Amino acid sequence: IQYIIFEGEPGHQDAIMRTEYATGTLMKESIPLERLGYGIANWNRAEAQSKMMQLYSEFQDRIELIISNNDDMALGVLDAYDKIGLPKDKRPFIYGIDGTVVGLEAVKKGNLMGTVYNDEQGQAKALFQLAYRLGTGKKGPEDEGENKKIIRLPYQKVRREDSQRLLEEKENK
């Protein structure tokens, strides 16, 4: 699969982890990959659009997959393809990360192939619990073991069939 990666910002831990996890997952499945291009778009839709216009002029129909470190950059890629005028059925598979409302809507419409839901409510609760434990000195089971400085929350794959449910959940929060 010939692909392009859009990363958030240089050296940012989340950008590095998201890129490594996405490509590493494909490689673990023995899917042959060839990275055609790479763009830093600083988590920004307009920057991703501009960068995609440049990358498209170089690689055009060789691009089969585009992975963006967030939904905004994936939407910027879509904006570039809209500006180029390439029909949807000729575009590569485009994926984002975060499961934002606009990202979920793009998945629902079939413009993005998918996104990864980043549970902002779960993150807020985990941060509150951590602050509480630090402030009170009380320890929880998550403070034990090797990874006591790391809090991990599971991501959820979001495909078209999942998008409506997650949009409804966001509306009800």
C-alpha cells in the first residue's frame, strides 16, 4: 500500500505515537507498505490542505492511503481533493484520529473511511482522578506497577456504521 502520513507537529509525543501505532499495526498484519510522502500540518486543516495539494501534484494516483494524526488534517486532505476536483471514487482511503463531531460526520457521509474515537470524557475523568490522588495523597490501584506515570484509555475504531451512534452519544453529553 502506497501511503502518505500527516503528522501533527515535529517531536510531539502524540504525533509520534499515533504515526507509529497506525503504521505498526499494518506492518504487524504483514501488509506491505511504501511511504510516498510525509507532511507536518500542525494539527491544522488549512495546512493539511496546502500540503496535500503539493503531495498530490507529485504522486497523484499512486496514493492509496492517507493517515492523518487528527480529524482536522484528514478533513484538510478532503478539502484538497475537493479543490482538485477528483471524484470520490478515485480518491485514496483517508483516515483521521480523534472522532470529533466533524470527523464523525465525514465518516457518516462516506468522505472519510474512518477515524479513531478519542474519549475526551474518559480523559477528563482520568485527569481529575489523578489530580485528586496527587492532591490528597490517596493512592489507587493504577498507581502500582511499572507504568504508574502513564494513564492509557482505549481508542475505538469508527467506521460508517458506528458514526451515528457516537454522534448521538456526543449530543447527549
